[in-house]
Amino acid sequence: MAATSKKTFGTSAVYFTAIATILGAVLFLRFGFAVGTLGFWGVIAAILLGHLVTIPTALAISEIATNKRVEGGGEYFIISRSFGLNIGATIGFALFISQAISVAFYIIAFTEAFEFFFNWVGNRFGFILPRQVISIPAMIGLAVLILKKGASVGMKTLYVVVAILLVSLLLFFLGNTEYSQTETFSFLSAAKGDMSQFFIVFAIIFPAFTGMTAGVGLSGDLKKPGKSIPLGTILATFTGMIVYFFIVWKLTSSASLETLRDPENQLVMADIAIMGGLVIPLGLAASTFSSAIGSILVAPRTLQALAADHSFPSRKLNAFLARGKGESREPFNATLVTVVIALVFVTMGDVNQVAGIISMFFMVTYGSLCLISFLHHFGSAPSYRPSFRSRWFLSLVGFIASVWVMFKINTFFALGAYLIMALLYLYINNYQKNRKGLVSIFSNALFQLNRSLQVYLQQTRKSRGNNEWRPSAICISKDSFERDKAFQLLNWISYKYGFGTYIHLIEDYYSKGSYKKSVLELERLIKNFKGKGSHVFVDTMISPSYTSAVAQSIQLPGISGMENNMVIFEYDRDSPEGLVPIIENFSLVNAGNFDVCIFGSSKRTINYKNGIHVWIRSYDYENSHLMILLSFIIQGHPAWKKGEIRIFDVCNSDKEEETRKSLEDLVQTGRLPITSKNIQVISEDTLSDPRHLVREHSTHAGLCIIGFHTERLRHQGGKIFEGFEEMGDILFVNAHSQKEIT
């Protein structure tokens, strides 16, 4: 809403809008049947269950409203500013349709107050008038009233009809019957009903407990929403609950269960109240008409707020619906659309089937508000400082109860509501692509969850004993923008079974200029890697030398809550000078008990279909299990799904059979996806250089994994990585300790 819009309403507007919606048609038309079916304590249980949803929601919305100013749109504004505009618009559209159809629902229920008129016409003239004779003129009259006079006259009318409602309820409580004079009601001996019908009856009367958030929709017209919303909403919720308790007591003590559950006697309250034949139909008319007024005031403001946030795909439509009239920016155009929708359903005459799905959407809204409150408590953002505070467990109970009650009321409607919401979200997300992103409420909750898990994992690490191994790798590279093969490798490892941290090195001294450079390069890296299905945590590091960068990196905590146990170096095999700093720093990394992988990348495109080749040689068997495990972990990435793992073991001729059996047993007991035909044992007796075999069998492999030994690296240096010309990418592996394959 514009800052210049005039705010005219106070707490009373919120209270009376909510209470008028709470004390609605269900109270007069269905509570007698409910008490007759379930008995006194059964309906008390239903009221308490219903308020497991409504009270936490009232407290949640009161809390949220006192943290920040709630602008026009009420519940939609709160949800959209907490969950993001796309999720907010999804729930907002469903909420608006529910509110608009609710207008029709209350107008149709309003016609029940004229039962005497329809009966008189039927008896006098011999035909039954359609209910639209009353409902359509009533809908048109209400529409003209709101369109011409706006919310202020709507509120004045609301006060009048609420007064009539209260008088009718007062006369109901003062009424007396022959049953109440002859029967003594006792809480301990109250007649019991049929509790097997509990959820059927609960579904019928549940709409009576909703409506406590109706006043929130006036948020854009309130002088002090931070005060009026909590006070008005909470008072209306508890007032409604207390009134319902007394109504159940009055019904139980004034009529037998058989009389109450008689389907032909919907207005059983008229038999109890003083002048019941007049005041109860009048009260029904007042309650339903006041509920219709409350809904027709709120629905257009939800629609206006949706349009103001450009939630519709048409710019002209957004401008049309967002336009306000007068100083108070009355949503004239949005009201016109609401009236048309409501009039369509009024003309249909029966929205009983639609009423079920309406309840579902309201429940989604209530559950969302409770979830927002819970996530705010859990996220503990410093900016969340409401002057009114609920309790996190109440919000969690409200959210769980909302979802549970939805499915208990009607599983089909619940699934239908979620399906509609999902399809609507996908549609909105398609034309509002620029509004994607993780909103702060989710980020804060994830930060808190991550922190708690990290602390827990650290504290329990020693008590967990020896766990099965999984890689938690860190990769350091200063050539991230020249080639991304190292990132791809880390992403393969991290996709399903491992964890990865990619560090882009900026060789420089830490300064304001280098810091700005690191921020820009990190944004660029995240953007570059985002479209590659990244499962890797990316960061930058400013360090004056490669050695200092390595020393810093290997001391970083692992993102998984476990310590990093693997370091991956990368170099371009066409530029072997890149190996020099890696070899120089190998002993530094080796001192930290890390498994070390040196990835020699090539410019050749990876042919995933040619699979992964693992080469095991006689002098580095301690690396073999890690190499096989890495091949299995890498193959878990979808890119390798069409490739196979092949194992080549180069051994002495007298150990060929033993080696094959050992490998086949290892593959079988380890349940590795490697077939016997892909295990090849080769004798090295007649070969002076096993690298010739590697080139012969694996030149076209998608990835080749080869072990290297610490002592050989110390004595031969970079020569052990040479002799693999014309091959693709090679991963050289050095295991700090032999891994177990079980």
C-alpha cells in the first residue's frame, strides 16, 4: 500500500471482523446435530481439537505482527514476506479464492434464516421457491453497499449485525424448555454420544473454529496493526471458544440427544431461546451476513496486495487490481472481481462440495503461519524481535495439527489442495523466474540446524568409534577459471556418498583490494558452477603463497561435521610444471594423515560411456581399496551411469589365480557393481614398464585411477606421473591407510 493511504481502523475492527466470522452459520445450523451425535464431552473434545489449530495460529500471527509492520493483504503479506513472493503468491491466490467463495457460502447460509418464508410460499401457492430468490438480491445488495461506501460503512454495518447476533445469543442462553425443567444436567453424568462418528462430525463443525484471522486482512487499513492484530485476534479466538463451550452446555441441558440430532430440526436453538421463532432466524441472518461482510472486506485486500506484488503474469491486470480509490485506497477493482466470483457461486446455489476444499486452503494458511512462527523461533535471527512472543512448541503443535486435521477431515480434499498448490507454484515460478531464491527465514533455520549438527557431531565423534569410511575432500586450485576438471571430480565424489569443499586460491596479500576481488570471484564461481548440479561448497582464499594456502586449507573444518580426510590437487598434464608445487607440498599434507589425490587433467572431452579404469600394481596394494571405493563413489554420479568400472591388477605370474580370487571375493563381499568379466589380472614378469599396459588398455577410458607410493614419490619425484601420453584424465591416489571394504 502507498504510504499516503489513510488508516482508519483500530482493535475493535479486527475483533468484530474475526468474531463475526467465528460465530457464523455452523453455530446455528450444525451445533445441535453435533451435540446430539457426539454428546457433551464429544463436542467439547472437538472444540479443543479445533483450537489446537486456531489458538497457536492466533498466537503466531500476533507474534509476527508485532515484529514488523504488516501492510495490506494481512495473512498474504506475512506469508509472502516470510516464505518469499512466489510461495506467498501461491498461498495468497488460494487464500483469496477461499475468501471470495466464502462470501457466497455465507450468503447461501443466510437464506436458511428465511425458511419460514419458503415454507409459507410452498403451503400457500403449492411450489418451492429457489433459494436464489433471497441469496442473489442479498449478494447484490451487499456488493453495492461495499462498492459505493467502502470498508467504513461495511464496518458500521458489521457492528449492527454483531449486536443483533449477541442479542439473539443472550436470549438463547436465557431460554428455558420442559426438558431443562425435568432433567438435571451433570458434567460427570452427561449423556454419551457415538464417538465412532467423531471425525465425520468434526469435519462438519470445523469451519466454526476458523475465521480468527479474518481481521488480519484489514491490516492495510489499521492505525496500529502491531497492537490491533494481536489484541483483536487473540480476544476473538478465546471469546469464540468460550461461547462455544457455553452453547454446548446450553444445548445439552435443554434438549435430549434425539431431539438435537434430528436432521429436520436444523434450528433447534429456536426451540430453546426466548422468542426463538424470531430471534434465532434473525441471529442466523445476522451471523451469516456479518461473516459475509467480514469476508468481502478481507478478500479484495488480499487480491489487491497480490497485484501490488506483480503476482499476475499481466502488467495491466496487476495495475488494474492494485489500484485504490480515495485516501484510504479502497480496493474498488479488487472488490468488483471478488463480487463477480462470489455471485457466480451464489447463482449455483450449492457450495457444499466447494466448502470442503475451502477449509483445506484455510488450513494451509493456518499451518503456514504456525510454521513461520516456528522457523523464526528456530532460526533465531537478531532482527526477529516481536513485542509479543508465543512459544515455539505451540507453533509446532499448530503446524502439525493443521496438516493432521486436513487429512482427518477429508484425505481426498487435502491431497487435492496440495496438488493445486503445487501446480500453481510451478506456474508462478515459471513466469516469475527473477523471484527465485532461498528466503531468509529458511536460511536462518538451516544455519541453526547446521550449527547444532556440527556441534553434536564434534562432541560425539570419539564416542562413535570406528565408522565406515567416506570421503570428506578439500580441493585447492588457482586455475578455476581456466579449467573446471578438478571441480567436476569433486562434484562426482560429493554427489551421493562424499562431501567436498572447493577452494579457489588468490595468490596475494590480504588487503581491501584483494578482499573485493575474492568476493567478486566467489560470486562468479558460484554462478558458473550453479548450472552444473553442484553438490560442492565453494569458497575463496587469499594467501601470499601456495604453501601457506595449503597449510591453511587442510586445517579448515569439514562442511559435513567430520574432519576433512582427503586433499585433492590438480594440474594440467600438458603443463607438467604445475606438478612442482604439488610435490613440494606433499609431505606437508601427508603429515596430517590425509589421503592424497593428484588429478592430472587433460583437454580431452570426457567419454563417460568408456567407464572408469582402476589400475592396481604390486608395489601399492595399500592404495587398492581406496581406489576401488573412489571408482564406486564417482560412478554414483548420473554422468557415469552408462559407464562401467574395470579393474586391472598387475602382479607376479605365480600369483595370478590368487589375485583374481581375492579381487572377486572383495567385489562380492563388498557388493560392488563390478562384474567378473571386468576384472583383468595381468602378469608383469615380462614387462619392464607397466605404464605401457596402462596406455594399451586405458587410452580411451573416461577416467583412469592409478595408485602412487610415498617412497617412490620421494625418490623419483614427478617422473612417476609421466609416461601416460595420449591418455585422458588420470587420478593418482595415495591412501594414508588401507580402507576396509565390507
